[in-house]
Amino acid sequence: MALQSASLVSSAFIVHKEGKSSAAASFKDSSLFGVSLSDHVKADFTSSALRCKREFNARIGAVRAQTTATASPAVNRSAPEGKKTLRQGCVVVTGASSGLGLATAKALAETGKWHVIMACRDFLKAERAAKSAGMAKGSYTVMHLDLASLDSVRQFVESFRRSGRPLDVLVCNAAVYQPTAKEPTFTADGFELSVGTNHLGHFLLSRLLMDDLQKSDYPSKRLIIVGSITGNTNTLAGNVPPKANLGDMRGLAGGLNGLNSSAMIDGGDFDGAKAYKDSKVCNMLTMQEFHRRYHEETGITFASLYPGCIATTGLFREHIPLFRLLFPPFQKYITKGYVSEDEAGKRLAQVAADPSLTKSGVYWSWNKDSASFENQLSQEASDADKARKVWEVSEKLVGLA
Ligand code: LMG
Ligand code: NDP
Ligand code: PMR
């Protein structure tokens, strides 16, 4: 209850309909700076991190030559005293070259429990970013992925499979935001860039990688798709114009190509900020549709989240300089919705890997004390019919149906 009211206080501008704090309690006291790892994970961290690393390194030669289906079992009893040890997990993070993705990659790699595949469109930028973030060599692999090209998505999946690593967790994080664009630009396949990248690229990626996730024997397999408050019209932030609205999706059905169809999902005139918010609605709907279609059968956890307003990231690179100057102090001191990249990275790492956040179909948010709670999505972002329609239309667009 205390947590619940804290969340309401921290979100003075946000119209929460409901804020359950189920998993929150376990974090409030156990977390240092709201850190993503629960006490017991921290407690065995120092000893097991090194052990995990050694074991993984020793095995990796062999694993490379194997297929994912025959990779070492997730839990083995080879350790001294017959103690069960969990093998190092393998997590793919898209858009890990900056902002939230980089901070998440770092938070996961630092535990020693995860090998991070940084799936990025700019290989050199990602390598440099990992180095300057202080990520240990060997704790990550950069692999090329341009979500604005369906060919590139397919190639990424092939190269990932060739690497022989298992896929235990997939984090769909990358995004573009074009708030000042007057005209639409398009992906290699002719889709409006924001929805094409943020939604359709990730949709194909996660559909293709479902096979790999299903093959993994890791105890908690997850597919996480980053959402946002600005796509949710049950919040003040989601009511700042232009508002997200998928309408009857005639533009999406027409291929978002700006020629014989509108570049906008709802069929309206192009607006870059709206296209971004619409894409986030698609991300949140897709997560729920995955949950409905696959959770029971596969046990995979599907979740989305709003990590807080990370007002300093590259997401705002195309916004006017005045906005970039005023937005961080506005969020820090007025809305109090601001979080640092580090803190947001720990939050996403929590959703990707913390043993207590295994619930599927959830949209996570955090209160002022950095305690997680299951948040309520807007009516549109939780509309099951729209979710099914987004799924069905999207699978035609990316060539799956
Ligand atoms: C759209 O405009 C563009 O049209 C689109 O192309 C794209 O760029 C998009 O998201 C990107 O932005 C959006 C923006 C234009 O519209 C608004 O922001 C409308 C505001 C709607 C009103 C919201 C409710 C107001 C409640 C206010 C409570 C806030 C705290 C008050 C305390 C104030 C004390 C100083 O925006 C405009 O054209 C002008 C916006 C003017 C809104 C004034 C609201 C006052 C907020 C004070 C903020 C201080 C400065 C920080 C600003 C950075 C963030 C915007
Ligand atoms: P950044 O711009 O810092 O990071 C976005 C990442 O996506 C970058 O690594 C970028 O690569 C990558 N990316 C963009 N286009 C492509 C592409 N075609 N193929 C592959 N990767 C691509 O922004 P944030 O860290 O803020 O955004 C991360 C996520 O967080 C997004 O999903 C965003 O919607 C979400 N979010 C952000 C909030 C915020 O306040 N910042 C709030 C709520 C949600 P490159 O480095 O090469 O540009
Ligand atoms: Mg918003 C509780 C208030 C709150 C929060 C948490 C955000 C988050 N914003 C809030 C309020 C307001 N914003 C208000 C009152 C205004 C009018 C002044 C406002 C304006 C505003 C603009 C112009 N806000 C923005 C923009 C952007 O261009 C950002 C955006 O919409 O990107 C799509 C943005 C954001 N505000 C947020 C968050 C998290 C964003 C950024 C990105 C995102 O959703 O991923």
C-alpha cells in the first residue's frame, strides 16, 4: 500500500488507473540504488560470476561447433559438491550502441551471468560504446542488425544461429524518433521509418527468433519489448499532442509507403512524433499478442515496460536544440519523471533477467523509490482486437503470411 501511494506521488502528472505493486516489495529494500538484482543474486555474484565466466570460456569452443539444440544444458551438476550451477545466459539487445540499450547491456554483462549480443546497425559505434562504457572484453559480441531492412533482420538471425549460441532472452529496444521531420522517410522495404524500424523490424526479428527461444533450455526465457508512457493516453504524457491513435489501421494495411497508402498507420497526414507514439502502441500490443499466442505453450515470459523518462539519450537527436536544452531540466524538476541512463538500464536488465519478474503479459513501470509495479496500459494499447489486427497485418507486411 505504501508503495502504491509512493507510485502515485511520484507520478503526479500521470493518470494511473491502477498500480499493483506485486513484485515491488522484494526490490524496495533489497536494492542498492534501485539495482536490478535481488539479494540472493547479489550474494552469490562474486563467487559465481568468475566461475560462470571460466566455465563458459572453457566450453565456448565446443559450443561454437554445436547447434543451439545441442548446446550445454542450462543447469549442470558438474560443480564441486554437486551444487547446481546455471550456465551463462545469452541475451540479444537491439540498439545497444547508446542510451537505454547500452546501459542495459552493461548492467547485464557486469553480472557475469550474461553474454550480451549487441545487435546494432553501426558496428564501430557499438564497439566504441561498449569500450567506453567499460564493458569487459569477452562479455559481449557486437553483431550487425539494421532494423530498417528486413533483409538485414533475416541476415542477423542467420549469423546469430551460425554463432552457435543459445538464445535465452531477446530485448527489443532500438528505436528512432523523428519529431521535426516534415516529410516521411522510408525503410529499405518502403515502410515509414519509425513504424518500420521500431515495430515491423522488431516484429520480424522476434517472430523469427521464437524458434531459437523455444529451443533454449534456460530456466527463464524472455522476450521483452520496450514500450513508453507517451503511447498511453491514460497518462498526461500520452495526452501531449500529437496523441497516439492507430484508427482503423488503413495506412498499415496499405503498407505505410506514402504512395498508394498513407505513411501513417491511421491513414492520416504524416507526423513524425505521432508515428513514433503509434509505433510504441504497436510494440505494447505485440507483446500482449505474443503472450496470448505463446506463453502457455512455451513458458516464455513476454513483457513490456516504461523505464522512465531518460531525457538525455540519443532519441532526441533530431529535436530542436531548445527542446534538447530544456527537456532534461523540465523532466527533472517539473514532472519528476526523469531517470538516468544507468538507472533505466538497471530497470530493463531487471525485466530481462531478474528471477522475480517472470510474470508474462505485463507492462512494468517504477515508482519514485525505483520499485517495480505492474502498470495499466491505455484502452487502445490493451485492445485485444487491435493487437490481433496489428499482428495479422504486420505478418503480411514482413512476408510471414
Ligand atoms: C508537438 O508539439 C509538435 O507539434 C510535433 O511536431 C512534435 O514535435 C511533437 O512531441 C513532439 O511536439 C507538442 C507541443 C508543442 O505541444 C504541447 O506540448 C502542448 C502542451 C499541451 C498542454 C499540456 C498540459 C499543460 C499542463 C502543464 C503542466 C506543466 C507544468 C507547469 C508548470 C510551469 C512552470 C514553468 O508545444 C508548443 O508548441 C508549446 C508548448 C507550450 C506548453 C506550455 C506548457 C508549460 C510547460 C512548462 C515547461 C517548461 C519548459 C520545458 C519544455 C520542454 C518540454 C516541452
Ligand atoms: P537512443 O537513440 O539512445 O538509442 C536508440 C538505439 O536504437 C540506438 O542504439 C540506435 O542506433 C538504435 N537504432 C536506431 N535505428 C536502428 C536501426 N534501424 N537498426 C538498429 N538499431 C537502430 O534512444 P533511447 O535509448 O532513449 O531509446 C531506447 C528505447 O527506449 C526505445 O525503444 C525508446 O522508444 C525507449 N524509450 C525511451 C525513453 C526516453 O525517455 N529516452 C522513454 C521511454 C521509452 P545508433 O546508435 O546507431 O543510432
Ligand atoms: Mg513529455 C508526467 C509528465 C510527463 C512525463 C512522464 C513525460 C514523459 N512527459 C510529461 C509531461 C509533458 N511532456 C508535458 C506537460 C508536456 C508539455 C509541455 C510535455 C511535452 C513533451 C514533448 C514536446 N514531452 C515529450 C515531448 C517529446 O518530444 C517527447 C516525445 O513525445 O517523444 C515521443 C516527450 C516525452 N515526454 C515524456 C517522455 C518519456 C518523452 C519521450 C520519449 C518516449 O516516449 O519514448
